[in-house]
Amino acid sequence: MNSNNERFILLNKTKKFINNCDNIIINLPNKENSLRNNFKNELYTLLKNLMYYKDNYSINIKSKYLMEYIINIDMIDYYLEECINKKYISEKELKKTLKLLSELRSICLGIYKSIGIK
């Protein structure tokens, strides 16, 4: 698979993931305003970093935004962990969301390797 197809797939899967997480965020209680806001901001930063990656031609800049994308994934993983620890989401919902998150990470790492970054 060439990197253009991977980027397109990554963009579509990222949007799907954000929509899935929006359902989780909506169901967070009002007392978790900080968690809700941070989680939501991280999701949009995830998409923003992907757009920055897509619109740049420098390999160094591309690698920077791919790494930031991976860091966003790590933070989202943390927010999901908080949600399950506080019992705001079910195990089933967590597994489904983590599967999507794992796919995003795998595709991102594949792109990272395909553009020759070590």
C-alpha cells in the first residue's frame, strides 16, 4: 500500500474515531468538565496534527507531526483509562474504542516507516 492511500485511510479512520469518542464525551457527567474538555481538545489536536502532516512537504516537519499524532494517541489512551476507571464507559465500549485507537497507531507507524524515518 502506498503512503497516499495510507494517509487517506488514516484521515478517514481518525474522523471515525473522533465520532466514536464524541459519544463517550457526551455521556461524561457534568462534574468531569476538565476531563471532557481535555479529551475533546486532544481529539481535535489529533486531527489537526494529521492535517499539518498532510500539508507539508519536508520530511522533518512530517515526522514532527506524526510524532505529535502518536503523542495525541497516548494522551487519548490515558483519557480512556480515566473513563473506565471512573466507570463512565463500559468494557465493551472501551475495547471497541481501543481497537480503533490501535489501528490509528499502526497506520501512523506504517506511514512513519514508509517515508524513511527511523
